[in-house]
Amino acid sequence: MVKTTKIDRKHWEAICDHCGKCCLIKLEDEDSGEIYYTNIICRYYDTDQNLCTIYEKRREIVPACIQLDEENVNQIPWMPKTCAYRRLFDPNYQPVSPCRLKGKVISEDMVDPADYENHLINQEDL
């Protein structure tokens, strides 16, 4: 892991490229712990603007939404390999063009949770 210095909130937020991959619904195999991505995205993510529409209140409205910081971003097993924050920790990080999810994902409002398994994808396909 690359050692980082404390980054103030404004600069921390500027690192994010707003790809939205962390906003995708993920499923975890209870037996193996393996994480599976779906093409289902949080209802509050706007794929036209590549932004969370409730960003300032997201933790209040969606308690499961994780506040990323320097302490946890490299510890979360489902963080995408292409996440811009990875460059802080991975000396082998290869920047990629920001992902745009428009046309590739569906809002969680449109999918019955019982059907999530029918929406599994390979995260590298996004």
C-alpha cells in the first residue's frame, strides 16, 4: 500500500471521477464471500450527469451507502479496480477513461430484488 498524507475533504472529493461503479448493486455469496456485480444502479444515481442526486444527504437517505475515506477505500472488497481512489494505494494502478454508465445500467426502481441475480455482469464490461 502506498502511504498517503491526510487529504482535506475538498481535495478528496475532487479525486472521484464519478464513474458510478460504487453505486451499482452488488451481491455477495454467503458461503464464499465472493462479490458479484449487477447492472442495477442506485435509484439516486443520474446516468445523464454521472452524479448522485442526493449526494450531500446520501448517508441519511441510504444508510447502506458507505462514506469513502482514506482509511476504508482500500479495505472495501467490492471497490472497482478502476476506481480513481485506487491510485492513492496501488503503485501499479493504470488510469482508465472514466466509465459512463448511461445505457448500460438500470435503476433499482425498475427491478424486483428477487430478480437481482438475473442482472449479474462482469464489472470489467462496464
